Amino acid sequence: MPVNSFDNYPMSWKPDLSNLTGPKYTALAELLERDIKSGKLKAGTKLPPQRELADFLDLNPSTISKVYRLCGQKGLLSASVGNGTYVSSDAAASPVLLCGREDSRMIEMGAIVPFVTSNLKVKEYTERLIKTPDALNLFSYGSPEGTLRQRKAGVAWLQRALPESSRRGAFYTDTDHIVLAAAGQNGLTAALSACFETSDKIGTEPMTYPGIKTAAKLFGIQLLPVRSRDRELTSESIRYAVQNENIKGLYVIPDYQNPTSHTMSLETRKMIAAVAREENLLVIEDGINSLLVEEPLPPVASFAPEQVIHISSLSKTVSPGLRTAFIHVPECFHEKLVTALYSMNICVSPLLATVSASLIEDGGADQILAERKKGIKERNQIVDQILKDFVLPSGSTSPLRLVQLPQYFTGKSFEICARQAGVEVYGAERFFVGNRTPEKTIRISVTTPASLESLADGLERLRALLQQ
């Protein structure tokens, strides 16, 4: 028990160690985790300084340091130099954003799942391939980084995300710098495993894709929010994070950013490339939505290919079931990334990778992409019409939209109300990094409802809640 009197001293957390067993730092870390996940410690709560808590518990300050570090590696705490340690904004939010409910009464607008009609063409290509004489090889082991044919298809696919003027010039990658992964999340996880160490810090936008958060937790990598202005990162904020927070890398989604749906300006892309070179930062560029943009801008990788790992997945543009991603990797990380992918997968599925390559080579992927963009445009027109007073502007082919909530809602509370109304949406708390108060927004999927009628029905239900 503590020997000092803190009876009347205001502390946000006064744990009782009397019933804890085992090593003090692990028992205390488990207690802190329980108190956060149960809601006893709310998001944004500032924890006592390490020396102050150590004095209260009559423990060595190094023990408290271990506790905070362990919980920080799990994404439960957010600390910054000079500001102290806080409970993360997303500490109690579920990071899993896949739809899996079997309730037919629920309109799914949370998880982003492309409409399934384009899978007919994928099915046709698959059936054609398994009838070829060498089809048995499609069910055997393949190359850990993909075959030459598959990597050529990857180069062609990445080139499609460039403006027409850039395609005629020098391209930033080739088959020697392309590896295949089992979809974007697999490639992202492998990149973190290969290129960073436990306790390393990576900067992200203040609201970001939850998949980077779950992957970072696997390896004890800490994510730190880099301040932005009008949804754009600034040179000053990145350099500040390098110099004061010692970040080793940066994770960005330049096109239809998840969850804001913002598309990064050309100037910011060039700036990130320049700062990455000067500060020796590794940038992980997630190009999941880049081919959906009507007038694409060059990726960050095109300005600094030696500093950027660029990931392009087929899940949002062709078919999520193909589980295929093409990754541009700098030479210095090539062997490490291939080893990480081998450790995770042994190899990509030869069947799925070959179907993906065939679709790209024959133009089938382009047809699916064109149909998908046309369908998303039609759906966004419905979104803009029904939620015109609440939905934030975005490109016409964005598969996701951000909706501004009335002040009396939080993202989490609206999520609960929407679910009671039969619509699944995701509040801002799921996407926030750090300890700032989450903004009052929700993210909705434009593409997941099975029909235009179902989409309109879900939007009408959301509007009724927003207008209450």
C-alpha cells in the first residue's frame, strides 16, 4: 500500500494493488487496460505523471514507465513530449470494420464492400483458367514475391493510377521493385514487420484507416497523429514529429482517404516526398482507392521511389475476393519485405494472382473499374441529395463519405442510434489516433448496400436521426 497520503489529492487514476498478483508492472498494466476498456478511464483522460503515480503506489518510477509503455504499444495510451500521457481517443472502439452480421433487417453502411455484380467477370476468367492444360499448377505453391508475369501486370496496374501525361514519361517502378501480397492489409502488415522495430513510432493523419492500427499493435509499433491543416499534412508538422517525437515513418492514404474521403493535393505529395528524403523517413503510401479517382494525381512514390513503399490492392477496384495487392518497394527493403511475406504466406495464391494478372492483361479489370466508377457516381448523387445538409463534399467516385453530426451527438452515440434504426455506420472514434477529442462525424459506405433502393432507405433513416 502507498506510504504517502494522497487522500485529497486529485489524480485521474488511483489503482489498488492489494489484490493483484505476479510481477507488479504486468499486473498494473493489465489493470490499466481493464479500466480503459471498461470505460472507467474515459478516452482523453490524462494519466498521472509517472513519478507521481510511482510515489502514490510506493513503486519505482521505472515500473510505471514499463506499464505506460506496454499499454502504449497496445494503442491504449497516447503520449507526447511535454504534454503527458493520455487515454487514446479510440481505446474503447472496435477496430474490426468488416460486415459479418446475418441480420437481413440491418442495412450495412459501415464496412466498405464493393457491389458484387462485377464478380461475374472475375468468375468467367476463373472458370476459363481452370480449364487450361496447366490448371493443376494454379493450386500448387508459387513464388513468394509473384511470378514475372504477375509482376508485369502489377507494373501495368500501378501505371494506370498515373495521369495520362505521366504515363508517357519515366515510370517510378519496374518488375524488379514489385512484389505481390495477399491483399492490401497483408502487404501493410508485412511492411510494418519488415521495416520497423518494436517501440518505433509512425506518424499518421489524425483520423486514419483502422487496419494500420491493428497491424501496428501486433508489433508494438506506436502511431502518432501528425497535425494537419484543412485535411492536408504540413511540412512543419511532419518535421516537428520527426524532431520531437522521433517518428521513423509516415502512413498516408492520398486518394479518397479513409475515413475523410479527402484527396491530397499535388503540392502536399511533393512536400511529403521531399521531407521524407531530407529526414530519412520511410513512407507507406496506401493506394487502395487511387484508381477510383477521376483525374488521378501522381503518387508520392513517383517523387521519391527510394523512400516510399506504395501498396495498390484490387479489393476496392476489381474484386475483394481476389486478395491481390501489388507493392512497389525500394531496393533497400526488398529482401526484408519478401522475407516477411514468405513468413506470413509462404506465397500468394497462384490461382488468384493469375486471375488478377489475366484481368489486367486482357482489359477485363479496366471494364470492371469503369463500371464501378459509374455505379459509385450514381450512388453519390443519391447521397448528396438525401444528406445534402450533412454530408461533406468529396469526389464523385469516392466509395466512402464523411457525415457531420449535430452537436448533441458523438460519433459513438450516433452509431448506437443508427443501429437501433437498422443502419450500420461507424463513428469517428474508430478512426482517431492520439488523445484529442474526436470530431462529431460518422463514416458511411456508398458501395455496400445491395441496391440503390437499399442505399436510399438507409440514407433516409440516417436523415431522420440527423434532423431530430
